[in-house]
Amino acid sequence: MLKTLLKGIWEWDLESGEMIWSDEVRMLLGLDFYTGKPSRDIWMRSIMPGDRMRSQQLMEEAIAKRDRFTVECHVADSSGSIRTLITEGFPVCNVDGRVNRYMGITRDVTRYSDDGHVINARNLSCLIFFCRQPLCAIEREGTIITANKDFEDLFSSEFVSLKGLNIHTLFRHELKEKRNEAFDMVFNTGKALHFKEWFQGKENGKSNNKESFYQISAYPVYEEKGAIISLAIFVTNATRHDEAEQGRIQLDKQYKTLIAASPDSIIMTDLDGTISSISDIGLEIFGANSKSEVIGQPFSRIVSSSNLAIIDEIFDVALSEGLIQNREILLKKRNNMVYPAEISAALIQDYDGAPSSYMMIIRDITQRKIIESELFHAKRLISLGEMASGMAHEIYQPINNICLAVDNMLMKASKNEWNCKNEIAKSSDKIFENIIRVQTIIDNIRSFSSTDNNYISSLVNINKSIRNALMMFTEQCKHRSIILDFKPEQERFTVTGNIYKFEQVMLNLIRNSIDALEEKKQITPSSFAMKILIRSFHENGLITVSVEDTGIGISAQHIDSIMHPFFTTKDPGKGTGLGLSISYGIIKEMNGDIKIKSTPMIGTTVVITLPPSEK
């Protein structure tokens, strides 16, 4: 018969190496409250040597891949009983999407019989070897057959084997008859007995002049045919019981404080999505005052009605794949206030590997969304300032064309050298063409600098967005002898998104290419072809946009960090480090991706892939 006796929750910070255990985990590992601060080393030492290396290897391989892990191992508890534990660990990401810690559950899945755990001649030797509690085995008359090191350290003043010595000589002589009666009762009935004794002498090899109070636990040891052949005697120092209790209370408070300080809510549900347990922070999700108000409620109760399909998908993926991380969803509080959250869900399995429950880690990302929105608008304003000089070139050219057209009209009129109607129509067309060009530039700048927070996704022709962005840099590139070329595979590529956001991505990439070309020009003695080539095309069922330049390039040590917020390789005052980070976020919102390939002093290629819109 299989009984799950106990389970505990733990957390492991990969960066600091620190661990947090619940009291149940400490009990499962057979540790007392004086073992020390929870750590991976203490955890590994608690596992039996035969399982230790395999368990450590399984965890290290999973952590290297940032995958979940399931480890089965054996430990000896404080009474010497061999227990089978299942430990499941689940990776948890921080706000940057990096796995920086693991959370998990350790469960006791020892197979126990209905009669209780039986000690026999075969497992007695294992108990003697692995048990951390003083333990010996005695014959009926009290002769010690064998003892572990902890028992000998406790009772032997000469550090010699106690084998063959009568156990009654170690305790008060006047209580020998009472002890004998207790031992005989275990031999005769097969039922374990527990009683208190006093002992004075050496303890752990050190002099101890005062008597210590011990609890003696006697268990029957059976032979194969079922006869009781000896007793297993466990000795526990009972004088430290009160100290241990105080230590347990203190550690319990510390654990609860650490969990309460965690920004993440932890909720356990059954396979039907009904909540079975919840952390204190999790109560805020419901706006509840006590756990009793939440346990037994369906998890869907805290999900916005518009996102019920998303939570169903989260449960489905967790059930089929075992883990789903950092899925954004809209949740609601008890007062129906809706807020954005990020959910990671892990499937918990029972001893036989069958799904049994889900562990949900929930993070409120309201503030993060606000900051992202503010950063996006701030970057647009910064970009607007950086474009001021470029705008002068862009607007100057059409205004100059208008002036030339008007001047030409006046000159011909003064000489009576023109056909009034035809010349006016021809010159007017040029004038209005350039006026419209100026108007388009101003409209683009106005739209780009808009503070509208509710960007509406629509069908976007990315070729049009690219051309709008190119218009901002045409004159700049001519002035700097930079070849700016756009080669679309076809005239129209349609995606779903916001046209102004996508234009900002293109503006950021083109500006970065111009800066890279200028930087290379300053340090390159010989001339080189200063080119920026933009292409749009179909590839592998996706719409692809590539921006390729012959600039200074990006070093291998910086390529992995180039998308991080505020990371920049430009000189102080020439870049904020937000451009690529915001661009990456915009493309992700459009369900796309950005990849960067670069070779120092050769050039850089940025490749954007986007799913085509459904027609």
C-alpha cells in the first residue's frame, strides 16, 4: 500500500546559491533544527551515498538546460527508517526572462505496509550504517550485537567498540528491572515501546558531569520466518526537546517571512483547476482575507472572461509538456478590477508518474507594463530629438524646389517667354508635389511623437512603413555619401500590427546603421563602400525584413547583450541603449523575432521575421 506521508516546498536561488526550506522538507531529509542554514550541500549529504551522485547529476543536467527535473532518492529519517523521496524542481524566470531560481516540492512516497514499517535482519545493517541517530541492536538478555558510530560516541568513554557489552551497564542500575520488563514486552508482543532514561558520563567524546535525559525507543527485529530475534534501540536526547521546539518555531517564522516577502504568488490546483493551496501573497489575487475563502474555488474565477481560453491553453500545455513559463494573461481581483499578470505552470506527478496537480507561479506585471509604456514613449521623444537635424535636410530640399519653381515662373513672366496656362500648370504641379512631401514628413513626425497609449493593431503594409522611414533619411544619406537602397521582393507584404510602431523599429535600425558607417569611416584610413541595403521577402512561410550595412560591426562579446535595455557601445551622449530593446519588444508584440549577425569591421545584418496576416 502506498501512502504519501509528507510533502514540503523549497526554493533555490541559482545566483546566490541560497535555499529556503519549509519545516516539512527538513523533516523529510531526516535533519534536526541544528543542522544549519539550508543549502545544496546539506541537501546532497542527506541523500544516501548510493543515490547521491545520480541525484546530483540529474539536477545539474536539468539546471544547465533550465529544464524541470524529477529525482527519486532514499534518505534515513531521524528514527533510522529508510524513506523514498520524490523531488520535483521547476525553473522560474525573472523579469528579463532568465531562469534565476528553482521552486519545487519534495514528497515522501515510501511504501509502507498496513502493519507499519518492519525492521528485519536485512535492513538492520542499512539502518546501522545510515542512521544519524544513536542506534544499537541487542539480544534478549541485553547484550549489544552491533551499534553505529553515533551510539558509540555517546556512550563509550574509551572510544572502543561496545559490541558484547550489556546495555544495562550504560544506564542507571536501579532501573534495570524496569528496562528489562520493557524489552521483554517488545520481544513478546512485537509492539514498539518508548520510555525515558537518565544517563551520566561521556557524550560525543567529551566529559559530561550532569545527567542527560534520553528517550529510548525499542523496535522488534524479525528474521525471515517472522520470529523476533533482537531489538533495535534508538536513543534521543530529550533534554533538548524544548530547544528544538523553539528552533522549529523560529525557522517556521523565518520561512513564512521569506515567502511573504516574495513578489510571486504560489497557487496549487488539482487537475480540474480547483485551488488546493495558496500562499499569503496569493490571497491578494482574490482580494480575500483568509485562505479558507479561496481553497476549493476554481482558478478560472480570477481570470478575466476574455482570457479564459488562455488559461485553458496554459493547463493543456502544462499537462502535455510538464511546464509552461511566463505566459501573459489578464486576471481580475474580487472587485472585478482587471490587471496584467505573468503565469508559469508546472505539472506535479505522483509516485507512479501520473499527473496529480498543478503548481502556478503568478507575477503581477502592472508596474512593468507601465514602465515599458513610458520607456517606449520616452524613446520616441529621444528619437524625435535625434531626427531634428535630419528633418532640416529633408524639409530644406522640397522648400528649395518650391523656391526655384516660383523664381522660374517670375523670371519667364517678366520676359514674356512662357505660355501662361501651360507653364503655370507645370510649375504648380512641382510646387504642390513638394508641398505634399513636406506635409507627409510633418504628418509622420506628428504621428511618431503621439502619446496615444492604446495602439490599435491593424493590417500593415510593411513596405509602406519602410518607405516612410526611408523618407526621413534620404537627404542625410546623400549628404554623407551613404547609399541607402530598398529592394522589396514584391510590392505588398501585409502583417498585423501598428504602423507607427513598426516605423520606429525601422528608424532605429537605419539610424544605427548610419552611426556604424560613420564610426567605421573615422577609424578607417582607406575609403570603403558605405551602404545600407534593406530587403523584404518571403522565407519559410514568414515575412522577412533584413537591414544590412557595411559599418563597424559588433564584437562577439557584445552581441548577446545588444538587446538589453540601456546597453550601448556608442560614446556617451550618442545613444541611450533603448533603441534595440524597444524594437525587440515591438516585434515580439507582433509575434515576430529579431536576429542579429555581425562581423567586426565587415558589417551587421539585422533580420526581422513576422507572420503574415490572415487574409
